[in-house]
Amino acid sequence: MVWESSEIAGRANDWDGEELRRRFDQRLAERGTVWASGVWRYKELIAPELPMESLVTRGEGNTGLYSLEAATRYAGIRGVAMKAQSENPSGSFKDNGMAAAVSHGLSLGKRIFACSSTGNTSASLAMYAAWCGGSALVFAPARNVAAAKLLQTAAFGGKLIRFDGTYDDGIVFLERHAEELGLYVCNSVNPYRIEGQKSIVFEIAQNLGWQMPDWIVVPGGALSNVSALGKGLEELLAFGLIDRLPRIALVQAEGASPFHRMVERGDERLVPEPKPYTRASALNIGNPPSWPKALRALRATKGLTVAVSDGEIMDAKRIIDLSGLGCEPASAATLAGLRKLAAEQRIDKDETAVCILTGHMLKDTEALAELYSAPSHGEKQAVQAEPLTLNRVRTYLT
Ligand SMILES: Cc1ncc(COP(=O)(O)O)c(C=O)c1O
Ligand SMILES: N[C@@H](CCOP(=O)(O)O)C(=O)O
């Protein structure tokens, strides 16, 4: 069973917030056990019904929360911190939700897990499937995906089926055929993905001594993450673990922004984008399945949406990369969006924000090549085999 927020809130009396806080703090020290997982530490709020023996963990979560001076200056607000989900074992935020979905599948006796993916969901799924001795079947678009993510998926033993179409087409296929094929679907249409991903805001709250920033900024594609973070925040408040809700800012890429357009127009229904395209390939999604949940999250937190161009995304990525943290393009949409929202005075200069850095910089090596392989310091070719001389080195110090 998966609880809806209202049911969770209704059960708030079953657990005392103080007692939960004490347990969660105590479990931080339990290294080497399942409680050390940044997901299962919060089991009571994620999947209380799952038997302990079906819980899978690769030590997901426990990711860093970093204040970034350069990002703060770039956004032009009081303070910006980055929650580095890139530090997860497969290198993206997907691990938080995938640990929960695969554990639920195992509890039902499932062994063949499947997903449609632009590459991060599949890498995460393949990793957990391998870890628990199951197998992963992955549908991935033939174009506009980052090669490293699919190689990572294959390296974990995932079986890849590349197809002509987008993530959205893969989801439609799974909806039609998963049952007859005996596949356990681990996309974020699976509610356990959302339950697991809530732990990202649980960790932020715990990290900050149960005080929240003014804003949580998240990139949006399929809209699973914004839905999960909104649900998690509502639950933290219902259990008395935090005393006020931060607002959510959802950032989409202009070429794949059907949800932002819907919110901007005040529509009640999402009109899918048939040919989504953005350089931030993880966000190439035109028909996000979780849009009703995302709308709820936005309303509950008095949130807002914004769309940014690929140029703005890549510019913000440089700031994050050169700060020493690094991320893939989709994650940099957060900082690009924050800067735009501050410039438009929709976010106050005196406010603070935590951006969810969803994926590791090595996930998209094509983006790294685009941004950084250009010759620097007047050298014709950075990789040319020139002799190493003092004069040459000095040009790099100017
Ligand atoms: C790195 C990265 N960032 C952001 C997103 C978007 O998250 P969501 O699809 O949950 O909206 C994805 C893909 O889902 C992703 O892989
Ligand atoms: N970027 C995602 C696409 C969304 O997938 P889902 O896990 O929310 O279904 C990916 O990495 O595939």
C-alpha cells in the first residue's frame, strides 16, 4: 500500500515528531546497517509496510549540502546551497526513489525490472537490479541521450532497447504491455519512486537542523521529483518536523516546458509537447506523467515555475562546474532558473534557496566536450603534443 499525503497527515498522531526526529538523528550513526541509507533512515515515512528483508540499499542518500559562494553571486540572492544528488552511488537523484521501487518489487517476488529512460533512471535501475540479483530491461530513445548514461546502464548489466521515439513513447509502451510481459515498471509512475525521492527533502531538513530555506529549486522533466519533494515537505509539516513550508520553484527547459506553459496560462490540463527538445537531455520529456501531483505540490507550497533556454542552462553549468562541484546540464537549470526568478523579482534578493543538483557532471561528457575542449590561452589544440616549457606554462598563469 502507498499512502496519499492526506492519509499520512491523518496518521500524524501515530508518531510523535520529537520521537521521529530522535530516531532519525540516532540512525545517522548506524554505519554498515540499512539504517545508514539516506532513504531507509526515514522508513516510517516512506514505506512502513515493507518487510526489512526486502529492503535494498547501495548506501544511497547521505549526499552533501554545499553553500556555494559563486552560485549565490550568480543568482543574486542572500544564499544558495546545492544538494548534491550527483553524489549518489549511480550519480543521480534517481537512486533515492529506485531503492524504494526495487525493494517493493522484491517484496512482491518480482525479478525483471523495466523502465523507459533518458539514461539516469536506467543506470540507477540497472545498478539496483544487479545488486539484488535481478535483471533490468531498458527502453531508451535512439537520439538525444548522453552516451555515458547508457554505457553505465549496460555496464551494470541492463539490457538496452534503443527505439525511434522519446521517453514518453517508452512509457506508453510499458503502460500497454508491461503486465503481459511480466515486467515490474520502475519509472516514476510507480508510486514507490515518489515515496523514496521524498527523502531528499527529509535529508535537507535534517541537515539544516529541521529549519528550511525559503526556496527549494528543482528541475522538471517527468515531474517526479517536484511531486516527491512537495509531498515530503507536506509530510514534514504534518508530523511537526518542520514548522513552515519552503516554496518550490520548478524550472523547465524552454524546449520541453509543457507544465510551465500550463501554469503560466492558468490551464487546468496539460497539453503535451509532441517534439520536446533541449540540450539538457534528461529533461527531454513532452508528456510528464506526474503533472497532476506536481500541480498539487506547487499549490501546497505556493510555488512557481519558470522556463530557461539551453544557453542559460549551459552558462549556469559553467558556474557550478568551476566552483568545484560540477553537474550535468539538467541540474544546472536550477541555478539558471533561480537567477532569472531573482532578476524578475519573483524571488526576493533577501531570500535563501537550496537547488537540487540532480546529476553528476560525468553523466554528460558530450556537454563537457562542448564547453571545455575549446583551445585556451591561444593554444591551437589543447591536446597537441607541444613540449612542456616554462614559457608555455607561464601563459596559463596570467
Ligand atoms: C539529471 C536529471 N535532472 C532532472 C530530471 C528531471 O526530473 P523529473 O523527471 O523527476 O522531473 C531528470 C530526469 O528525470 C534527470 O535525469
Ligand atoms: N530523466 C529521466 C526521465 C524521467 O524518468 P522517470 O524516472 O521519472 O520515469 C531518466 O533518467 O530517464
